[in-house]
Amino acid sequence: MPNLHMVMHGSSSVPQDLQDIINKFGGKMPQTWGVPVEEIQRGIKSGVRKINIDTDNRMAITGQIRKVFAEHPGEFDPRKYLKPAQEAMTKICRMRLEEFGTAGNASKIKRIATLAEMATSYAKGVAGPEVRLGGPRAFRLAFRCKKRLRAVRLAVHWSAGAASRHTHAARAANKAPSLAREKKQSFRAFAEFAYEYIRDSREEPVMARDPEAPPARLYLITPPLEAAQPFDKALAAALGAGDVACVLARFATSDPGQRKAILRALTPLAQDHGAALLVDGDAQLAARAGADGVHLTGAGEALDQAIESLKPERIVGVGRLDSRDECMSAGEQDIDYLMFGAPGDPTSPDAILERTRWWAEIFNVPCVAFARSLEEIEPLADAGAEFIALEAAVWDNPRGPAAAVSEATARSAGALA
């Protein structure tokens, strides 16, 4: 949701150990559960920028004060019982700052105006937050704040929240692991049901393009390269001809030195045109060569390692996922996009289109859809793809890469019939 930062009210985790301390030293706090930290972290990835955790702090303070009074009933000096209370609250705050990804960012905070100036801006209605997309990092951010809030998506989120609450209730009975699995399975089953129900109950095609949504941007896939030249000239022409968000570099050589030389030449070229440069299949090379991220084939250990080593500074995307279940499993990880279809992938255009519709209708992780020809761009954009991947349709186009990208940009915007 552009221009809107979200707040999570009542988002304390209500740690069990803090409840135990309160009740051990004379308290009668009833058993209760809060919001798991991992669920809050998912909210942060979806645009939450303020999280209220007052209850955790109050519990930390109360538990320590009760403990001092119980162990030292003659104590009357506030300095003696408020000090451990303050330390307990500080511990909670430090832990949450680290878990929410805020720690270490104080130096990035810059004063933009005085309080009086901000008050004037709010009064004029011009102080709302604004999402600005541009440069090589824009690819990662492009649709973190989608405008398409559909009824099915709200229902899916409600279902996940309800399952989460049941997970908390089961934790007291030591059933959390099995119920967590049931939660994931029920969420996926509900997502499938919701999509099928909405699709079958509509008279019009599923997921017609939102007229207010930004057009799909282009994701260019290079041919397998043995060297940067002479391809760099074709790439420069393509980048300057339209709205290219990303370039995926593929290699025809296994030599590490040659691969790095290709990336050292192409990465600044892409970035100078406001596009991200991703490396096909090699997360370590992406980091060493200064690329913007990596694209991997299939889920598994390589994807887990790439996420651990590259995020959040770099982009991690994945493709060639054979089933919907694999797509949902990957989508639950900290990835930046899923790609449907690819050069050499035998998946039919109709199957890519259907998978794109399904994903865009329900899930928030951005979708890249591969088009073998320029004529396939508009149906994929209408289906909800945020990015259109192109390879031979650009580099083998008889009119040249620049003309192909120009037409692709127009088609993605719905400008051509």
C-alpha cells in the first residue's frame, strides 16, 4: 500500500518466562498468549513500521519488583527494586530491537525538520510517507506494498491469524510442533480453496489488471556469455530503451575468473541505468563480484544458504519450482521474488499464465513471469505479474534489442492492442 506505513497494535509476545516470574512471586496473572516474534517479523516484511510491545515491558518490570519484595520484604528503597526492573525491561527492548531488524541503524536517522515544521506539514496534508522506487534496489522493493488488497487475501490472512492463535493455545499443552505443521497445512489448503472458489464464482477472468497498479517492469535474461564483449553494447541499447528493472547474467563458461570479469563489466552498466544485476546460480560469486543478488533454480540447501549469506543487503530470487506446494514453501522464506517459466523450461505458456494468476491473486511475494515472445507480455501483465522476464524475444529480435525493449515496455503498460 503506497504512502502508508502500518502499525501493529497489541503485538506483545507475552513471554511465558515473564508470566512464570510474576506468578512465582505472588502474582495471579492468568495464562495467556501473545503474538509470536516470527509472526511480527513477517508483518515487518509486509510494511509494518511500528510495533506496540507495552505488555512485555510491563511484565518485565512487574516480575522483578515482585521478586525483590518477595525475597526482601523489608526493602523500601525504590532504587533497590526499580534497578532490576529497569534492567529486565532493557533486556526485552534490546532483544526486540535485534529481532525486528532495528538494532544498529541509529546512525541512519537524520533530522528532516523541526517539530514546528512537521506540525505545519501535517496540517497541510503533505507529510505522508512516500514510497520512491528507483535504482538497483528498486527491484527488491517494487511490490512490497501492493495496492491489490483482495477479499481472498484478507481471508487468507485471517485464516493464518486464527491458526496462529490456536498454536499459542496448544503450546501450554506441549502440542505446538504438531499444531504448527497443521497450521501450515491448513493455511495452504485454505489458500488453494479460496483461489479456486473465487476463480470459479467469477463471470469475468480472474485477476484482470488493476488500472491503478503500476505496469509490469522488465526482467532481462542474458544469453549464456563467455565474455562481456560484444554483448555489453546490446545490453546498453536495451537498458536505454525502456523500463528495465533487472538483468540476470548467465554464463557459458565455468571459469571463475571469466565469470567475475563478465560481472565486473555488466554490473555497473546495469546499475547506471537503474537496473539490478543478478547472477544465475552462484550466490558466492554475486557477493564477491559486487552484483545485486542471485537467482537460483529450485528450493533446497542452496536457497537456504543464499538467504543466510546475502540477505538483506542483496536480492535472492528463485525459479523452476515444480509444484504449488514448492512455490508456497519458497514464498514462506525471505525471498524477493518467484519466477514462473525460464529459458529452456518446457512449461507451456498457458501453464505459466495460470501459475501467475494463482500466485498474484493470493500471495504478496512478487512474481516474475517468463515470456517467450513479446505477444505473451500483455496476458502475463494482466494476470498480475509484477515483472516480465524476456530472453530470446529481445536478443534475437530482428529489429534489435532496443526496439524489442521499447515494444515490451509499451505492451507491459497496456499501450498496444
